[in-house]
Amino acid sequence: MQISRNFTTKFCLVLGILVFGVKIIYAQSRMDQLRAHLNNPKSNDVLVAAHRGDWFWAPENSMQGFQNCIEMGVDIIELDVRLSKDDVPVIIHDLTLDRTTTGKGNVAEWTLDSLKTLYLKDATGVTTQEKIPTLEEVMNLTKGKILIYLDKSVDKVEKLLPVLQKTGTLKQAMFVLDFPYAKAKEQFGNLLDSVLYVPVIADGMTNLDTYIDEYLTKLQPVAFQFRMKSYDGAAYPQLQKITASTSKAFVAATWADHTIGHDDQLSRTKPDEGWGWLIAQGFKILETNRPQQLLAYLRAKQLHD
């Protein structure tokens, strides 16, 4: 009996070590796979970025919504960063609490402890048991599993980088900003090559040729994000230059004025005219409010694992 107990104990211990090892290998493999896709200009795969997480089935910017994205095979989570009164990066879209939580007033007027007393509401306004997450909590949840697009970060870079360093997640963090190269280098310093820096190309920007060429020469970003209202704006004519480079073209299908009207709304009933048009233009990263439907569409066309 004693031998049997000892054998069982050792077997369980070994099994636990093996399972833990498999989880680490899977996490490393998943992140290596994602970064390989990003860095491979010849890859036909289209990466999916979920806008504010899986907010159809969980509150937007919630831990459950982010977990759903991981489980369904999404590649990138777009989330929004704000600072609490005590300067802790928290994940919430609005400047105020009213729409998405049980609280009221400005996020910046509440300390983290007080924010944690609130509950998130779902898309229909129903109160859930989900809480406002901190950036640190999200990065620990997603570490090694999925890329993170940190929106609303334009004035918070210096607050976010220490959290990414602490959690060991710098290499899966994506910053989508319209800084000229010199400003990006000033803001990120030596960490500019560690994070996934994605310059914006938008209608209304001037000197785009110089702006883009400097990034292609000095940084070789994994992607540029386009914001195109019309064919004759400043952004769309730059698309060919980016698709011919080693960088990928990225667009938010969440918005009609970023996609010349070829957005999620059109894709609900005419996906070939919405998402299909964007893919035909050369876009290899699509941000969407409908990650499940977009994944199904891409997999049917053998454009996603």
C-alpha cells in the first residue's frame, strides 16, 4: 500500500511538471507563431484584432472578454488604457465611468481601490460580475498567448512601459501612434525595438512620403495602420508602398471612415465587399467588432489557422 501511495504521488508530481511544461511550450510557440506571421511579408495569413475584446459575449475591455478572444483564436486584442487617480493604468474606453460601469464621474478622479468596487456592464447595459481590470492583470492573463494593441496610449507611454517590463510582455505589446520617428524614439528610447510599434497613416497627415520612408529605413515596423476616408485622401495612395515593403498594412474595419466604407457593418451581409475588399487591397491585419464571424470567413478562405 505504501509503495502504491508513493508511486501515485510521484506519478502525479511528474504529470504536473509535464503539464506545466506543455503550457509553457504552447505559450512560447503561440507567441513565436504570431510574431513570425507579423515579420513574414510573404505570409498570406490575415491576422484578426478584436476591438475592445469579445464585447458581444462579455463586457467590453473585460477579463472574460479577453479570455474569450484567446480561446477563439484571435491574434490581437485591442484595448483602451486610462489612468486612475493614483496613476495606475486601468482598462476602460471612456473618460467617464457612466456608460460601462456601475460608477459615475471621471475615471481619473477615482483611485484604483475605489474603481475595484465597481462592476462592468455588458453591451445591453446589464450589470455583470466583471471588474475594471488593470493593465498588469491583463498582461499577466495574456502573457505568451496573444498580442495586445494598447489604444489611448498616446500620452501614457511612460506609465505603461514599466508595467510591460514588470510582466515580461514588452514583445507582445503593440503601440499604434502617429508620432514622427524622432518623437517615437524619444518616447520609447531603447525599448522602441522591443515593442511592436505601428505608425499611423491617416488622411490629413502631411509629408507622408518622408514620414513613411524614415520609418521603413530606421525601424522597419511590422505594420502601418491606415485610416482612409476616401480614395483621394492622403492615406490610400500610400497603400501600395506599404504592401510592397516588409511591413504589413493594418486597418480597423470597425469604422467606415477608416476603410472607405468597407467596414464591419457592410461585412455583416456582404463580407466579400467588406472584409474581402480590404484583403484584396493588401491588408493583412483587420481590427473588427465581430471576431468570430471574421475568423470563420478567413478560415473558409484558408487565410487563417
